Amino acid sequence: MQAQGYLAAWAVGLRTRDATQSDVEQALAERAIVRTHFMRNTVHLVPAADLRWMLQFVAPRIRKMIDSIGRAGRPCPRLPPFP
């Protein structure tokens, strides 16, 4: 979910059954929930356990976009494969 500001933690609490503010803060502190900007330069809160498959899902599109931008009319060097 979008996480531009700290109120995103409140949004997580609203979408999680029986979560308290301290539960959400603890999950963020323990990195069970992470802030990332893997899509559209928008900051999201994502379960850490799901981040890898989400990155693998969007990586081909991001690579295509980077390659199409290029530098000085030349394609960008190929990015290494995502593990």
C-alpha cells in the first residue's frame, strides 16, 4: 500500500485484524514490513516476505523502461539478472 508518510502505518493497522499501533510499529522496527519504492517511484509498505516476488514481477518492465531511456541516445548497459 502507498506509504508516502507515517500515516501509512495507520493504514496498515486498519487493514490488519486486531492490530494495535504498537504492533505495526514493532513490525516496521523488526522489518517484517518494509518501505520501498519499487513501483512508479511511489513509496509502498510491503510485507518483507513478499518483496522478492514483487520485485521479480516488476523487474522486466523496469528494465525495459531503463533500456528505452538510454544515455546520449545509446541504450543503458544491461542490468544483471535479479536473483
